[in-house]
Amino acid sequence: MVTADLLTRAQAGDGDAFAQLVDPYRRELQVYCYRFLGSVADAEDALQDTLLSAWQGLAGFERRASVRTWLYRVATSRCLDALRSARRRPPVSAPPAGLEPPEPTRLGELLWLEPYPDAMLEGLADRAPGPAARYEASESISLAFIVALQLLPPRQRAALILRDVLGFHASEVARMLDTTQESVTSALKRARASLEHHQRSTGPSSPAPRPDSAAERQLVDRLTRAFEAADVDGIVALLAEDVWLTMPPLPLEYQGRELAARFLAATAFRPASARLLIPTSGPRSASVSRLTDESGLPSSSTTPLLMFVPPRSIPR
């Protein structure tokens, strides 16, 4: 078999063979790390740590599991290490000079969360999850689902992603976590209960427009035109009554249209703030990005500025 030949060569120290061995799994491993950590940048770091650890530990791979399963075990370990590391938590920022936002409804905690760009999902291998999977692929990459995952303890999070999203057997998950099947079953039961409680407490959510649909394009076009015209009322009219508005890395969160309007007036529409935007997208969300910096010159990078997710998807 080709895989067996590549594995033999890689275990003998052939770097090219190792690259060919792991390349088919790179993107799905990155998506796994993203589900685990909630940040595209952190996911890429965890992926690189995974590949380095896999290369360094390849000689000890005894072939009792598939290469894919073994890579997920390594990735799980690296993600758990990342969660224990304080470096992935961004420092709480103070508002920049000249910016005076209104008093927030509350202070947020999940400041590092970001959507997984649709463009990065292109070309992802169409690998059907195992029969034990309980979530569709699109749902398991949505920002609302990622937010809910971050509320779970690390090992419960791992058990739920590996079992209910990817469909690995309990015995495989137990080996990945170096524990017993009973412990996996217990962790999974608690994780499912926590997610169900979260869903009940946040209430039902309205379905988001389908990606690149006419409804989504119309929504983003209305938002873009209102934002570039500094039309606060026009923006607020697009928001749900109980909208939550945040501004990472500031820990400020605002609920309701009135506070959203005051926040936008004090931040996005302060004097000399540039407002040229382009539409972007993420799984189950629509967003716009800034094209220019505050001097009106083209920005060196387009940073997501406003993002919409289904109502009631953010934990209270």
C-alpha cells in the first residue's frame, strides 16, 4: 500500500515522505484545532505543533491505529496544551486615546473567538464523519457552536468534538485522551447536558441566510451602504431588538439597539474614522471588513469589523 510505503520511508527519516503522508489531513486537522480553540491563529499554531510532534514521535508509531487517528491523538494533546497556556489569552485592552465608549452591559471573557473563513474551507476533503456523529459539518463550524464549545471544560470539549462531530468510536477517543471508555462516556454525557442547557437558556435562533444567497448579499449590501454613509439608524434597523454588540480585544459587550447605537456613534463614527468596507463571510455568518485606515489610505490588511450571527447565539 502507498500509505504503508510512505510511513516506512517517513519513519526512516524521509521528510518528503512524511509531508506526503500528512498532507491529506492538514486541513481537517486545522479545522479540528479551530473547533477546539476558537481562533484561526491559535488553530494554525496548534497544527504546526501537531506536525512537529508527529514528526518527532513518528518512530514510536506502532501502526495499531490509522495514521489519521494517530494524528488526531497528537492534535488533541497539543490543543489541550494550548488551553493550559496563558499566552493564548489576549490581555484585556483599555480603549485607545480619544475613544470614549458608553458604559457596557457587561464585560466579556471570550475575546479571542473569531469565525473560520469560508475561503479556508474550500478544498477541504469531503470526509464523511463516523456513524456516531450528531452534528452536521456546517453546524459544527458555525460561530454559535464554537462559542458554546468554549464553555466546556477541555476534556469534555475533546470528547464531544471527537465523538459527536467527527464520529470516532468511544474506544478510539479513550486512547486519544489516555483514559477509559467509561471516562469518555461520562465526559460526553456532561458535555451534551451542558450544550443542551445552553441551547435552552439562549432560546431558539432564527436561521441565517444561506452563504452567498440573495438574502445574505442584500443584508450585507444594506449594512455596507449604511456604514459608509455613517447612518447609525440604518445600521441599528438591521439588528435584532436584543442584539449583542462587542469590540474585541476590548472586553465591552452591549445589549439592545439603544446601546448599540450609542456604541457605534462613539467608536465607528467618531471624527476622521474611515468607512470604506468590503463584504466577507464566515460559516453561518455575514460580515464586512474595513478597507482603509483612519487616514483614508488603503489598509495593509482587511480586519473583520462587523459580523452577524443568528440571534440569541451568544451565551448570556
